[in-house]
Amino acid sequence: MGSRGQEITLIIDGREVGATEGEMLHDAAKRGDVEIPVFCYEPKLGEPVGACRMCLVEIEGIPKLQTSCSTPVRDGMVVHTRTDQVKHAQSAVVEFLLVNHPLDCPVCDKGGECPLQDISMGWGPGKSRFTDPKRHFQKPLELSPLVAIDRERCILCYRCVRFSQEVSEDEQLQLLDRGDRTFVGTFDDRPYVAPFHGNITDLCPVGALTNYTYRFRARPWDIEQAGSVCTLCPSQCNVSFTIRDEEVVRVVARDNAEVDDGWLCDRGRYGFEMFVAEERVRGPRLRGGVEVSWEEAIAKAAAALEAGGAQSAAIVGDASNEEGYLVQRIMREALGSPNIDSRPSSGPARETLVKLAQPEISARVRDIDDAGVILVLGTDPLHSSPILDLRIRKAIRRNGAKLAVATEAPTTLDGGATAVARYAPGGATHFLSDLANGLRNPDQGEASEIAETLRDAESVVVIWGDRIAREGAGAATALLDVASALELGGKDGSGLLEVPDFTNARGLREAGCLPDASPGLTATATGKDTESIRAALESGELKTLLLFGVDPLRDFPDTEAWKKALAAADHIVAFSTFETATTAMADVVFPLETHAEKDGTVSHPDGRLQRVRPSASRPGDIRPNWGVLAELSLTLGHDTNISSQPSAFAALANTVPFYAGITDSDIGGRGIRWQEAVPERAGGAGSPDTEPKAPTPPAETAPAPRRAASAEAAPPAPPAAGSLALSTYRDLWAGPITELNPPLRFLAPQQRVELSVSDAQRLGLSSGEEVSVSRNGSSVLARVAIKERVPEGTCLLIEGTAEGNANGLLNGSRVSVQIEKIVAA
Amino acid sequence: MSPESGFEAHNAQSLPVDPSLVEGRVPDRPPEQVPELHEVDCPPELRERIEALMSRYPDRRSVSIPALWAVQRLYGWCTPQGIRQAAAVMRVTPAYLESVASFYDLLHTEPVGTHKVAVCTNISCWMRGGDELLDAFRAAVGDEADFFVTGFECLGACDISPMASIDERYFGPLEAAEAQTAIEQLRAGDAVLPEKALEKRPLPGGPDA
Amino acid sequence: MPETRLLLKNAEDPALRTLDGYKGYGGYATLEKAYREMEAEDVLKELEDSGLRGRGGAGFSMGKKASFLPRGEMQKYLCCNADESEPGAFKDRELMQRNPHQLIEGIAIAALAAGAGHAFIFIRGEYDLQADILDMAVAEAYEAGYLGEDILGTRRDLQLIVHRGAGAYICGEETALLDALEGKRGNPRLKPPFPAVQGLYGGPTLINNVETLSNVPHIVSNGAEWFRGFGTEQSPGTKVVSVSGCVRRPGNYEVELGIPTRELIMDLAGGPAEGHELKAFYPGGSSSPVLKAEEGLDLPYSFEAMAEAGSMLGSGSIIVADDRVSIPHMALRTARFYHHESCGKCTPCREGTNWTVKMLERVVRGEATPMDLDIISSVQENIIGHCLCVLGDSMAMPVGAMVRKFREEFEVVIAENQTELVTA
Ligand SMILES: Cc1cc2nc3c(=O)[nH]c(=O)nc-3n(C[C@H](O)[C@H](O)[C@H](O)COP(=O)(O)O)c2cc1C
Ligand code: SF4
Ligand code: FES
């Protein structure tokens, strides 16, 4: 895959076709408008396998027909795709494929969008001479709770099993038996449960693999496709919603190599039933569920905020850039309050964020493909940004990238890593400053194995979880120090790629949802971050709280403290998609749109501005959120002059220097990285009413300190005897995604405490038994899960579960816990 | 509008709504990923055998067939439990090993009798009575679970056709009547048809001239 | 005319199996000579000049194939193909069982020529006895320093592993063999890349048949000229021929390539039983198009002559059918084999073998019409040249030939619904 040859020309069916040396004949032909039918060929799956034989063509000078899917083009090659010999071969293959195919198109979900149907029509013999009995299987069977398999329809193209082997590498889906008895299945008929398995339903060229969530729900002629962006995690994959009667009935990938490589995780694919869940907030209401008119709700909200005035605060989470931008304007301009944040607790100061945002040390998602070394730092992409997991596996498998993993806890990528380092919970800062030293002076150090792997790499992409920054100011500084030690600025294809907790964290930061930065990360009067907002509410220093797309009681550390804070607040105005424990405490609740309904932009962690487009109708009495915010501001006596989504974006683009001049058409269907938006157009033709601005954040690139000699740099003290250091993570499946989507319900994680074999022995614990995990006072119930790769002295809990949420134990600093058996009374 | 009522609206008179849209499906059993050793209590001898094999090959996956042979030798066939144990040692999914096992005729993913008799029914043996020999063995065994009698493709011993592989050793040429004898000898634990063992057979052309 | 035994020389002596026995007949002297006195290039040259052709089926020049391997430091591999699963073939079994050290010596010398540091003998799982014998012999050879590290103090290494298959004919196909060795299902790979360039674990790999490799010590010790003294211009050397089916003395006969086929079948193997006529035979295993008696008996038994006659020498296995054998039934047996063994990876082979069997079953049940014979022929044509490997062709060619050459017999079978077959 990696590098490509030079431009050449070949002759296909008598016409000259330009191509790139080494690309496959099928692809070259396609660009020359010559269609060669394929079944097994799918470049996204890696090397061609040449199994189905559908794509046979004639190449002059080669006696036998060749499979065009696996034949690299050469200059001057002369190819025939419609000679009698080729036609004969292709119709023979179609006839063979149909020998065992049931031809039950009328009752098949694939009907109308089925490659087998199309190719049979276009290249088949029209009738089959096969009169003997076909093979039979029990059908349809439950391959997984989400995917049905009809083995009689399977044409054994290998796509699904290759996905499982070579893309997601879960290796659960396999071919069993041999010859024409071969069938697709799993070990011992277990369910195929893996976070990306839904992709096989996109890949299957026949009706053998279909989604239970879509079976019998629509036919191709009564649906339409609507392109948007999935905002269920920071990956922001491009999706296409299948809409029937203004409702989402299916989600499929909308291939964007810059973002998702054409894959989707099951979260994004099946997480659409919740759009119409009972728990959905369908209109404005007051405390206690009293439904009110929009006018009344807005008036009440305005009154609450007015009452708070400068003693109001806002926390923004699941929001578009425009919504974030408007919220901070309400705070800063209408209320004169600097207290606004978009992070679960705290984070780096503006200066540091500016340095982190410098284009020369920022990596694109695509850079992962050709990276020499990938460093995964303080996060497990599978849980925090799933699609990156596939991207990293691809880089290793196909382009020989090396992987280094440095985390508190085991990750799903460890198996393919060249070097793995485990630091104690809360020890990232110390690890990083060690690594920086290790890189600068090649002597040994704790981080040396990782340093060895990174040293003199052609290019390095550092994928880092923003939660390490919560360890304190030192963490981000240490990270910058590592970046400069690696000379990321100098090497192209190198850079940092952040994995934030919130989907649109980057966009919200750049839109000014920070306590110390207004839009464009520009300096401003410093207010309180989320953690201090909580404290100030509790102490009464702050009066009114505006929550936009956040649920502190589930998602933020230290649940108890948040309960106190919310109880102490005079007024709470909450914008929320669903009813939550938090909305139950709010005085006014406004409904939020989902990414199937919203119109707005979001910013990918790599700086790509993407457009979320309204695809489905809004249930109930939901209104566009930008409009609600504009009206709220107006009611507060401050006119934002925003009358439409485009004007909202224009206002944002005019305020954020490095968005200057970017228009909706620049963003288009694929998005655009502001770092790559043509500078000379910045402030030019794109947006006449702004004077030229620098295309990058105010460059305060003082060289990073040689050493991050801050307090955090000290290694975390080992936990007291008998207790374990607690490491927590947000599980891919924790939260509304599994609670409000019936098809995904079976994936809802029960709280379990993962610990090492030796710790389990020491504490006399065995897998599956129920224990209480406690930290002075607060405790959660969990089941024991013994895991070989969990480091001794550490245990793991999940954040955001319905029961036993680990956030109940956290307090924003290092935590160690006791584990006790539950003695049945 | 909840999904199923939406569904009814569209397809009032047609197909039933899929239950997973309403309450979701629940798998009957957990999925099977790469098992950890402490989960499978692998017999030490099996574990050592497979680890020894892995140390000899440039790539650990190469040992899948030998590892499955080891499992089959230990349990009589490739039991799900045995496959999980081998998978845990090899650090692959059980599905991977089952897929491999199911590809090969000599690896059994279903229970089989302890004594294995494979009778060649391919061209040369067929010409010389392979089918009749197979029938004779089937008759001699009846439904005794201890024996596993199958017809088999060419075993590479057409020179002693019709022939059979009995507990992995070749015998032939066999008269149909000798099937009975062989089975009795197996039951009694005696040496099987000593004079018909392939090993005893001279070159047809005799010693070097 | 008697046999000409080079590979089967002294094979009647049970002691030959042991290291001492083998050395007693001068064994391993050539390995010592090659490792001590010869460069890879010299060995390679001898092999190329000898004109030794592969004995596994394709008949490709062994020396030339070895010379395709890139030179240089990368890890290279040698695989001995001992899968011998083609109906009618049992010569490799004989060679491994009676003279394992000859094969090991051949492998060691070929590995030297190819620059391979790792070698494997992939032996079909059914050959349990032969695999045990090889295991013993390999252990002896390691013990004696002919294998392992720093062989005979020449600072040359060779690791040799006997790898047992588990019952799949397709694993004899060289790229499927590689997948099987890598621990996967034995599916053939796309070619190119050819194994010589990118084979086992992605490294350059030389794959040769047991008999091919067993020839190597003789060639290197006596020289290419000597070897060319046997056989024909285009088919030098001797061939161990497996003769079976309707003959009085089935078994392996080692003869010079090019002797009249009649001598092999009628004299050495004794021909059909008293009072029966030879009807047809597969000259090169079940994959080779059958020849009628009158077509084939007087051809010289060589690669070129068999190719000219529209068939092939293949693995050098002759299956004889006499006048009692029903060709439609024989066609069915043949098709069933390939249907059972098809790996299922590519469409024409997977579905074509299945379809052919179903049609032939109807033919012998008398439930077919002559038009089905046309469909059978056309299906064979639709398979040939369209598959990923040649397993599909290996059914289509002989089955196609049988329908073509014995059409009236098929029609009779259909007509009379005759299913009985008298056996020898
Ligand atoms: C379906 C199929 C089965 C084969 N089986 C064998 C076999 O059992 N033994 C063998 O030596 N070659 C077999 N071959 C040929 C091998 O692919 C390969 O050509 C041969 O091993 C090369 O060795 P040689 O050049 O010494 O003949 C088979 C080929 C095909 C297509
Ligand atoms: S299930 Fe679909 S994708 Fe999988 S092998 Fe069959 S046809 Fe191909
Ligand atoms: S698409 Fe080329 S062989 Fe399947």
C-alpha cells in the first residue's frame, strides 16, 4: 500500500487509460470508466485474495485470463475486458456462484442494493443449467445479537472473515469446514461480539449478513441516504443515515480516508434507536417535569441566569462549535461571567493549550498510516476513540509501523506493540519527564524501552489521552517536552494527536469554552474551571449553573461532591438530550438535538472542521439549539445578531483567527483542517467583513523547558499496604448508549474490578465474586475479574456505569482503594 | 413515535417486527476471545508440549496443526475445552484453531471412537474391492462406539489395495473376511494382521538384480 | 527390461533406515563433500546441468527453480513436499520409509545450494509410520552433526523439522503447503509472488518433491554428465513409478525415463489379470487425462511424450483400468475425490467439482440424459484455466477426457442404468 509508483498509461478495451504504476488493474480500469465486476476484492481489507474469480480479464501476452483485482498495472499493458473469452469466463463464474445460492431475492433485505443481483444481471448467463439440489443450512441464525447470518446466501467471498482477521483482528469470525461445505461461523457457535463487527454487514456483497436493527424495515426504494458526522465519540466518523419517513433506520459508513477509513464502530452504527427513546427530552420543561411553552421556558431560564449574573457558570460538553460559541457569549457578554469550561474537571492553562495547538507539532489522522512509530499514551483508543484502534492496527500490519504503548492499564493494542510501559495511576507526568530525558541522553531509565523504540524513528505520531493533563500543569508541559525531544516539529508526518473525553472538546476550546481563553484561544479574564465551579457552587460563591450537554452526576469525578454542588446551586438550567439524574435537579430543562437532527460544525481532534447535517426530523417539540441560545441571549438583553446556522458559523469563523475565511463549502462533505485552509484566503474572499488574521493561534512558542521539574514529576507513592492504586477508564459501552438503545442493551458493562493474578491470590479473591471497592467512606460494588496483564498493585474500574460508577470514588487526584469480599449475611 | 409503532405504521399488513428493536437480544453465551491461561486449567503436559513446539518454529502460529494433534491425542478428538486450552497457550482465539481443525480430515471436531479405521475407496482400491472392504469393516464393528470406521480418499498405498489404515498403520491387500479378524484383534488388544502390515512388504521387483 | 535402481538401490535392506546402515553404503559422503569442498554456486550448477525435473507433478527444472531464489543475507527456507495425496501416487512413501537418510542428505545439500537455513518436510498426516521413521532419522542426523548448527564445523547451519499434515490433498499444492506450515487452513495463495521470491513467512522458499530431493545426492556425487546418461534428453534420470489398479504386480518400479510404457505396465507390473484386456490408464496420477490402451501403451514413458499425447507424466503414477472397469464410475470416483479435497477458496473449483459430482451421480444412477453429458463437458471447460490453483483443472482434465473418449459408454450407462461393477 505505502508508496506509489509513477504515472503510466495502459490500453483497456482499445482506450488509453492513465494509471499509477503498481495499482491494481481493477482500480485503474474503474478510473477509466471500465467496470470490472468483483466480489472478493475490497482494498480496505488489505492484499487481494483472488478467490471469487469474478474479475478475470484478458491481458495480451499472458495465455491465461488474469484476476484484475490482483494484477498490478504496467506501462503499455493491453487489456481486454469484453472479449468472448472474458465474457464466457465471467458468466461461467456467475453461474457457478448461483449453483448454491437460494435466489430468494424477494424476501432478502439486500434486494435492490445487492452486488450479486447487479452482477448476475450485468455479467451472468441469464439462466442456470443447474438442476440438482442446493446445499441447505438452518437460516437465518443469530451470528450476534445484532447481526443475522443466512449461510445459504453466502458466496464465500471471504470479506467478513478477512475483516475479522486482518482489520479488527478480533479473529472470532472464521471459515469452518472445507470445500463447498465451507461456512462462516465462530468457535462453538458463540456469538460474534466485537466492537467493530457491524462492518461485516456493509462488506457482505449478498444478503448473508444483515442487521437485526434493519431487517424488514425498509426497501431501497422507500429510503434516502443523508450524510452527517457521528458525534458519539471524538473519532467523529463520517456516517450516512438511512432515512425512512424522516426517521433513522440504519447507519452506514461514509468513507473518509482522512477520518475513518470507511469503518464504523458498533456504537456509531447501532446507537440510533435512542434518538426515539422514552428518556428523550422532547420539549422544554420545568423542575418536576412540568411541560411549558418555549417562551415561558426561555423567560424562566433568562431570569435564572440574570439572578446569577456574574456569579453564573456554564459547563459545555456535547455541543457543536456554534452552540459552544453562543454559550460562552451568553456567559461573557450577556452575564459578564468568565466561569465557563468544557472539561470534566480541569486542564492545561491557555498558554499550554496554545503550544499544543501549533500546527507543526500536530498530527493528522492520516499520518498514522505511514508513521514510523506510533506512541499511544495514557489512553486505550478502543474505548476512547475506537476507529483509531483500527487505524493503528492497519499501520502495523500493512505498513510495518512500530507501536509503543505507555498507559496505567493494559490496552487492547498491547499484543501488537514493540514496547509496552505501565506507569502507576497518576504517574504519567513522571513517566513523560523520564521519557524526555531518556530520549535526550540515551542512557537507561524507566522509560528506556519506549525511548529505544522511538529513537531515530523516521516519523512519530503520539496519540495521547487528554486525561493525563488532569494530573496537573506538569503533565502537558512534560508532554511538550517529549514532543521537542522527539523533534516532532521538524519531521513531517509527525505530531501529537489528542484523544479527548468529549467528542467536540477541541472545537469547544477553540470556540472559547475555557475559563481563561475566549474564541481562538485568545487571552481573556480568567474564570473558574469545572472543578472550581463545583467548589464555588458548594460554597455559595456561584449561584446559577448552565449545563449544556453534560451530566456531572454520571460523567464527572467525585459524584458526591457534585450532588452537594448541584443541591447548593440557586438555579440550574440544563440542556440535555435525555432525562438524567442531573436534569432531575434542574429548574429549567431544554431538549438537545442528536447528530441526526442537528445543523452545525464540530472540530475533529486533529483540527478538521466537519459539518453535522440535519438528516432526520426532530421528535416532539425540539428546536434548533443555536436558535434557542440566540433567543436566550436576546431575552437577556444581548443581541448576538445570529439568525441562522450559517450566520452562527460565520460569526464563529470571524472571531477565531485561524478559522478566518473558512466557509461552509470549504467544509463540504469531507471537512477541512484549519491548519490546511489556505492562509492567503484567510480573511480574504471567504469572509469580507474580517481583516486578515494569522492562520494559527497566537504563536507563543517559547521552547519547552528542558526538564519538567514540577511536583508532579515525582513518582506516585505506592499505595498503602492492603490497598490498590485505582485506575479508571470510560468503557466504550458505559452510559446511555447501551441503556437507551435496546439492541445494544446486552453490552451494558456491569461494574467489575480488574486486578492481577497475584493481587487476587494475595487478597484471596476469585473471578466473578462480588466485592466492595472503597475509599474512605465511599464505596462501589463490583465483580472480580482477574486479568494476567493488569500490573500488580493496580486495579481497574469503569466510569459511567449505571451501577457502581467509578466516578463515585474519584476526587481529582490519585486514589487508592480497599477491596473487601461481600460476606453474605 | 417509538420504533415499533413506527414500524407498524410503515408495514401494517406485512412482516412481524424484529424483537431486537423493542427489547434487544441477549446472547445465550459469552463470546470467545483469546482465553487467559488461568481460565482454562490446561494440563501441564499439553502446555509443555505446545510451548516446546512453539520454541522450535520461527512463528508460533505454525504449531497450530501439531498443537491440535496433541489435543486430539489427549482427548481423543479436538474437544472445545482442548481447543481453548491450546488457544490459551498459543495466544490465539479458539475460533482460529477450530477453523484450522475443521479444514483437515484427520482432526475431529466431533467425538469419535478410540480405534480409527480408514478404508480407502479411491480409484485403485475401488477397482479391487475397497467398497466391499469398507462394508465388511462396518458390519464387523456394528454400532460399537469404541470404533470409528470411515471410507477415505487415497491413502497412498494403492500397491496394497484394497487397504485400510488401522490406528494409523497401513494394512493390505485385505480380503473382506479379514475385517472381522482385525476388529477382533483390536478388541483383544493383539497385534493386528501382522502378515498384512505394509512394513513387511518387499519391493514388487524383488531385491536389486 | 529390468529396473534401474538409483534411489531404490539397496532398499530391500532394513538396515538402510539407520544412519549406520546408510553410511555403510557410502551415505552422507556427498554431504561432507558439498559442505566441506563446494560453494553454493557449484552445487547449483551441477543441479542445473543435470536437467533434473521436478517429480511432484509440474516437472519443472529443479536447478532452475533453485536459481530463482534471490542471493543475499535474508532468511530463506526449503520445504520438502511429502504430502503425496494424489490418487495413484505412493512412491514418496516408499522412498521415505526405506531410505529416509537419502532424503535428508538431499535436503541438506539442496539447502546449501539455495542458501536456506530452515528446512521442513511437510508429510501427509496419514503417513504416520513414515513420519516416525523420518523423525528417528532426523534425530540421528542431528546427533551426527549433519544437521543443526555449524554442520561438520563448516559454520553452516540447517534446522530441519518434520511437519505432519492432518489430511488435506490441497496441502500438496506448494502455496497451500506454505499456508498450512504457517498454521493456517491450507488454502493456495495467489501467484505471483512465487514462493522462490516470497514464500514461507514471506521469505524466499524452495519447494521440492521427496523424489526430486532424493536425486540430489546422486547428482552431486556423480556429476550432471553421469545423471544425463540415464533417461532421455528432456527427461534425464530415473523415475520411481507407482503402478496400480488392474495389474498383477502393483507397486513401485524405478526405471529410466523414456522406456516404453508397455514394459512398465505389461512386463514389470504384469498387466491385467488372466483373460482381461487393458482398457485405459492414467499415465501420471488421477490428475492426468486418461489414455486409451491403443493411444498410450507404445509411448515412451517421458515428460515430453506424455505431454505430446495430450496427457502428462505428472507424479509418475500409473492407474490401470481393464475391460471390467466402468469408465463413468471411474469418472465419478475421480470427481468425488476432487470435490472432497477442493479447499473452497475459489468459485469455479468449489462449485464446479460439486456440480460435476452431482451430474455424474445421476449418470450412473441412470437419471441423466445425453444432454447432461454436454453440460458435464461444458462445466469442465468452464473450470479449466479459471481457478486459483490447478486442483480444479486436475478434475476437469481427466473427467473431460473420459467423457470425450468414452462418450458411448456413458450413453450406455445412462440408457441401461447399469451400476454394477465386477471387481478384480
Ligand atoms: C492440487 C495439487 C496437489 C499437489 N500435490 C503434490 C504432492 O502431494 N506432492 C508434491 O510433491 N507435489 C504436489 N503438487 C505439486 C506442487 O505444487 C509443486 O509443484 C511440487 O511440490 C514442486 O516440487 P517438484 O518441482 O520437485 O516437483 C501438487 C500440486 C497441486 C496443484
Ligand atoms: S457471509 Fe457475505 S461476506 Fe462473508 S463470506 Fe459469505 S458472502 Fe462473503
Ligand atoms: S474480485 Fe478478483 S478474484 Fe474476486
